[in-house]
Amino acid sequence: MGFALDATPGTHAFLTKYGIPADLVAKVGGGFPTCVTQLAAGRYQLVINTTNGEKAILDSYSLRRTALEKRIPYCTLLTMARAFLKAIAALQSHALTLSPLKPEVPTKPTSNGTASGKVIAHARVP
């Protein structure tokens, strides 16, 4: 897909085991550069960060906050990341086409015989 990856130590070891290249970056408070400093510097376009336990959630606050401030997509679940990456792959391999969410409704003539304009149908839930 053409992505360069950075990974914190545990993820880096996992990726390396399976032959996936990634640059090592420190967790918050674990050295320099950290994933947060790299994110703040504009190095990332997508963050995938899964957490396990209360400490990990608290430790990832600055990463989540920085991603939000920088308007960088942030995935906290692997299923979410997988769906996001599938969407990117689809966009890379196919031209984007647009289709209406709501079908057009035929226009009604006004009293003088001219069309009243296009009306978009609205779905109603009973």
C-alpha cells in the first residue's frame, strides 16, 4: 500500500518477526523520539493504537489528544484499522464514483405549468 510504519517496542518486535519493516519509536515517557512528538511534527497520516488496561489508556491520552488536534485519523480497534485500510486500498485501486444517497423525485408542475424544481426524497421511519 506504500505506507512507511513507525512502531513502539512491542509492536515493532511483532512486525519484525513477520518481516514487516518499521522504524522504532518510543512510547510516551520511554525515550526520544516518542510517537507523540513524531505525530506533533506531522510525520503521521494515520494512527493505530490499541490499548490493554487502564495504564495504557491513560498513557495514550497525549497521543489521542495530539491526533485530534492535528486532525489525524485515530483507530483504537484492529477491526476499525482493518476497515480503514481496506477503504484506502479500494480508493487506490478504483476511481472514486459518486452516487446519491437519496433518489430524485419527479418534479411537479406549478399552476403556471413550469416545473417546481428538483425535490430530494426523504425516508420516513414509522
